[in-house]
Amino acid sequence: PHLRTFRDEFQTCKVEGAWPLIDNRFLSVQVTNVPVVLGSSATATSKITVIFKSYLGCSDQKVYQATTDDLPLAFQDGTRSGGESGSLSVSERGGSGVGRQVRIQARYIGTSIIIRRVGSYLTFAIRMPEDTLDFSEDGGGLQLCLHGCPRNELIKEHTVSRQSQRPRLQGANTEPGPLRPPHQAYTVERATAKCRETLQVEDVYFQSCVFDLLTTGDPEFSMAAYGALEDLKALPPSKLKQNPPRTPPNPSR
Amino acid sequence: CRIQRCNSNYVASTSPASGLQEDASVDVDYCIALRAYALCVKRQARSCRGDLVYHSAVFPIKELFFKHNCSSDGPTSFAKAPSTPRPAASELCNYENRVLMSGSAAQQKKYAHCGLFGD
């Protein structure tokens, strides 16, 4: 799958099997990725498990799990919220968005999560306060969201090429090779045109869309990048909103 | 002299059961509890003069401010009602409220984004 890390790095990784996205004192997120096309190293996410660790005075431990067959609107214990004054809750996210979406809000740790089902795979997006992440932690703890993909799992880092108008994947094979499925349904031109229907700016999300169509030949995949961009807009990296400081009325005025 | 009430409120609001995270990176709630305690003890000065419990309570407060890096000015949400055991759960269980209550530190707080999609 394509990964945007907390440090705003963009990568495409293999990471087949179960991998931790996040694992800190507040929550753990693990994904299971499966091959998309026989013979290709491209994988996509078929299961996401989120464990909210107990936070005294606010919430007990809660587990949420989604698979490509089931995107529940509740935690595994059947509840839809937890803790004091609903500081942890699961809700359906409506709107014109792509595929069915579930939103999980953990207010006590300032964290929001969106999980979507796009076609037969899942996408994940999270926004967390930087001071709940342990950036200083060494690469020992495997956390794809924090450290990106392990080198040997990396398919390629995405950079927008300056020379050509057409998006290129750095180091991508231009001839038919392992990245192209046996039944190639898309040429670069057709994939580019298809992705341009939903993504007008040729950025890394656009590149990811083209990559997905070239490697899977599955038109549903063109919506995964679009959905991920929608989630980025819904959960933007940003400064904490400051309420305007209340200035005491000036007695002289 | 009601120094014992100050002590019990302070213990209640800073015990693990109160929801304060010992290792939380944002221990603004602890500083609120400590400021409320200092205010409560200060108010007992006249009526507790000569009371050993009172003087043993006054002594470590300065040390605690220094140890926990708490500023002596700032919200003491217990101040209005010393009997209030701890900040309301809705405040404690809302990261943004906690951070905004911490005043100066809020400016630096930022959110980070991670996404996983496609193939």
C-alpha cells in the first residue's frame, strides 16, 4: 500500500502480512496486507485493528477491528462509545466520500481516525497530537506511521519528477516487469486519464492512483487515492486551534 | 484549622484513580491540583498557626513546584470550591481543553497525520 508517515514521507511498500502502524502508550494500530495480483509485489490492506489502551479516569481499553468483509460501527465489545462524557466514540461518516467510512474519535488523546472500505480493500487515516508520538524513539520499534517502511519492504519513495509532465515513480520499471500484472488492462496514458477524472493535481496521490491502476488493472483502485486525499483534508496536520485569548474589558474604555 | 481537608483534597486529586497519568506528557492537571493545594494551605495560615500538621504541609510545597516545573500563577480550578475533588471528567478527558488550560504551552501543540491506502 501507499503510506504517508507522520513525518510527511510518501512511500509505497510491500509489507505483506501483519504490520504495526502505531504502537505507543495510548494506542496500537496493526494492519494485515495481502497480495493484490498474483506474481506482483503489490499488496493492499484487508484488516485493521485499533487498540485504545485504558486511560484512567477517561476510558477503559477498547478494541476496534475492520476487515474487507466487515466495517462495524462498534468496538469489539459491542459498545459505540467509551469512557467519561463520550471521550471515545465510533460513528459512521456520511457525505459524498468514497466507499463506506467509519470515524473513531478519542478526545482524551486528541486523536481522530477514519477507516474506509474502497472496493475490496481498506484505507486508514489518523491525526494525532505530535506530543503523543515518540519521534525520538529509535527505529527499533516497528511503527510504519513513525518510521516508514523497512528498507527491504520499500517498493519506492514517491517524488514528483520535474522533467516530464507525466508522473513517474522514482525507479519504477518502465518496461513490463514484476510490477505489471499478467493481464495488463491499463496503459500509462489510460491510467493517467482515469486518475485525472478524480485527481486534478498531479501530486503523490495522483501518482499513487496511476501506480494502482497499472499494477492491478482494477478501476476501483483509482478511488483509494482520492479517498485518502479526502481524509487528509478532513484530518489536516495543523496547529492546535487557539481560542482567541479573552482580554479583560479595559476599565478606562 | 482545616489543614486536613486541604491534604485530603490534594491526595484525592493527584492519586492515579483521579485520572492523572503519572507519565502523561501533559501534567497540567497536576499543576492545577498543586496550585489549588498551595492556595488552600495558605488560607489556613491564620487558623493553623502553631499546628505541626500545618507547618509540615507548608514545607514541601515549594519543593513540589520546583520538582514538577509548575508555575505558581495559572488556573487553580479547585480554588473556587476547595471541596471540589478534581477537574470535571469532561475537562480531564478532552486533550484540547487540557492543553488550552495549560496556557503558554498550547502555542507549540501541533497535530500529525498518517495515511495508508491503495496498493
